Amino acid sequence: MNILFVCGMNQWRSPTGAAIFKNSPVHAARSAGTSPNARIKISQSLIDWADIVFVMEKRHRLILAEKYLLSKQIIVLDIPDEYQYMDPELVAMIRISIMPYVGELD
């Protein structure tokens, strides 16, 4: 399963989501941001690559819906922008939030 994580700047939250799957034998994960200044900017090709897209906030889903053709499920995780990369609390929140969609992680 190809998983895409999206936040605003692609600095802390979405890269953390992708990093959780770094050594997964069954999932591939990438991350992107919705801001024009994002480290990796969201694109139609990234959306097309993904089987499922997780966004950190409702506004990220709205931005995707306005700018891109969406043919897959977009899941809002409701994770605020108050965590650093790989913050243990952020990792736990992401793992718990995505479990119903991707199953148990190692």
C-alpha cells in the first residue's frame, strides 16, 4: 500500500508519518506539503501514486480538493502543528490514527 502524508510545510508532521514506514515490507510512504514554500510540494503525481492520503488538518484536505483531482480517500488526522520531527507523542498519535486504515504497525 502506498501512503501519502500531507501537512503544510512538510517539515515535521508529514515527514514523521512517512518515517514511521521507513522499514515496512508492505507499505511505502511519502510526504508532501500544501504550502508553496513546502520542502516537498504536493502534486497530482504524488496523489495519483498514493492508495490513501492522510492530511494533518481539515484545511489541507480543502486545499487538495480545490487544486487537484481526488479519486481516493483523504483522511483528516486532526493533528495540530505543535510537534517537532519524530516527537514521541506525534509518532503515537499518527500510529493510533492510521491503524484503522492500514492495520497494526510493527
